[in-house]
Amino acid sequence: MLNNALQNRGFTLLEVMIAVFVLSIGLLGLAHLQVVTLKTTQSADLKSQASILAVDMLNRMKANQNAAYAGNYAIDIDDDPPANQDTTANTDLFQWRTTVSQQLPAGNGSVACPAFNPLNEFVCTITITWTDIQTGTAADTDYNERATSTMTLDGAV
């Protein structure tokens, strides 16, 4: 009986190895969760920046309504910002595009407005694009793939 009690004391090496293996799997899961959280937080930060920049352009247009009504703020996503800053609209577009490209990775922006009609509300569409690490939630993107994200704001001037 004494011999049997001595054999059952303590852990065997196999039990310790299994415990360490289970613990390591759990820690790997926590590390992956931390990485995904950091990527999602960065993506949310970029979306917030894009939203702030879109509202900034809308406010610039509201401050210079006559130029907005005349179509002076219209710029396509592929167009270069105006080099000649002789008008407030051109200065606004140049500063805005420069800020977008500085604050967002591969950031670019466009402004599209309809022809002005005093009988209708004048609503312009501001679109901002940037490159972001994808989390694989969309059907056309894979996890950790770099792809273009887009934020669109429709606002009345």
C-alpha cells in the first residue's frame, strides 16, 4: 500500500507537457485576437479621418456657396488638384487634397455637384478613397489584404 501511494504522487512529464500545450494554444488565440483588434482599430481611425476630411470640404463649400453653385469645387478622383490658387475654391481644393493625401495612406478625394437649380436642394457628393488593410469581412477581400476603402458623404451646401 505504501508503494502504491508513492507512485501516485505528483505529475508525470506527459501531464505537464499536455498542460503547457493547451496553455500555448490559448495564448496564441489571445495574440491573434490582439492583432485583429489593432488592425480594426487602425481601420476605424482611418474611417474617422476620412469622415472629418469630407465634412471639412463640405464646410469649405458652405463658406463659399457662390463658387460651389458655379461648379468651381467639382474635381474627379483622377484629376490633379488645381495648381493655380487664384480663387478661394482652387485654394480649398488644393489644401483639401493635400491634407487627404497626407493623412490617409494613398488618400484621394473627389467632389461631384449637380447643376445649380434654385428650386432644388443643392446636394454634393464628396468621396474619399484610401488604402487599408482588410479584415476579410467583405466578400471580395481576403484577410490581411491591402485594398481600397471608400467613404462617401452626400451633403447639402
